[in-house]
Amino acid sequence: EAQVTQNPRYLITVTGKKLTVTCSQNMNHEYMSWYRQDPGLGLRQIYYSMNVEVTDKGDVPEGYKVSRKEKRNFPLILESPSPNQTSLYFCASSPREYQNTQYFGPGTRLTVL
Amino acid sequence: RKEVEQDPGPFNVPEGATVAFNCTYSNSASQSFFWYRQDCRKEPKLLMSVYSSGNEDGRFTAQLNRASQYISLLIRDSKLSDSATYLCVVRDSNYQLIWGAGTKLIIKP
């Protein structure tokens, strides 16, 4: 089944404790991105990747890192999480950049205390 | 002013009724437009693209008004399963996707 998976789905952590949210897609998509969704705001892009070893900042990259060592995986890293990073995070992929359809993962709900 | 604005709702609509909501965008050079559907706490899914001439997909009709810079979504014969949040998405002149915060729709039996 074609899908985007994220892990973990739910995470409660404390300020400053490094964490990684994994994202994997099995559709051989070139383009992958991370979004955060907060109440009253639209999805905001954190980072995106147009292909392996190519990553770039989105609208809200501060406090986040990403890597794209393999085509299928695009982990999101929070080196020192803070409470303002409490949010719902979505990973998405599409065959290439500027494709109309994006395929989203199920989301990761992160709470930073 | 937000780049993409939507009425957050909720719109409470009886089953079988017709409901419509709009989304306004600020960048007149925006390239393309979409409606996504998001169920509670789940991932967004593409509902339909919005074409200049307007387009229909079953009970759903999307329209684009470039002069007034808004897009609309009309749902006819609404079903309980249409209850969701509808997200307006605009690809701007830099080809970036700008997401609205969504309009919540509740269909009541």
C-alpha cells in the first residue's frame, strides 16, 4: 500500500531533550516536506527536500533540523525542544516539487513540557 | 492580513442541505488553488483542484474568482460524512503552497 508513515504518533517530552520524528514513504517520491499545524493557523512548512542530500528551509525552520540520506526517509530533528514547539506535525511527499497532490503522513502530536 | 483567509466556522448544516464557503487570498499573482479536507486530528487529503472555469466532482463544486481573489466550495445534498475541516490552499507566485487555517463543517442529522 502506498503510504507515508510517521513515528511516533504521539510524544510528550521535556524541554531540552533531543528527539527525532521519523518519516518514510514507499512511493519513490523525490519531494518531501515537514509541516506544523497550530490552532487558528494554516499548515506552515518547516523544511523541505527536493531529492536525496538536498534540503532547504521552509517558513518556520528555527529549532529544527532535517536530513535526507535516502530517498524514502526524511527525519525531523529537534535538538533542544521548547514548549513553543508543541504542535501537530505532518510529513508529506509528492513525486516532484510543485506537484498538485501531496501525500501526508498520519501526523505526530508533540507536547513539550 | 493573512495571505489566505477562511471563516473558521463552524458551519452547522442539516443533512441534505447545500452549504458553501469561501476563501480569500491576497496575492493576485497566485498560480493555482486547491481544497483539502481534514478530518479531526488526521492528515489533510486533497479534495479537488480549482480551475479557472470552475469544476465539479459529484456533489462538490469549486469556483475561482480572480477579480475578487477568492475561491469557493459548494457542497450539495450534504452527508454526515462531509463533516470535516476544509482547507483552502493557494500556490503563490513563488510556487510555494500557502495554507488557510480551515473552515469547520458539521453536518447534523
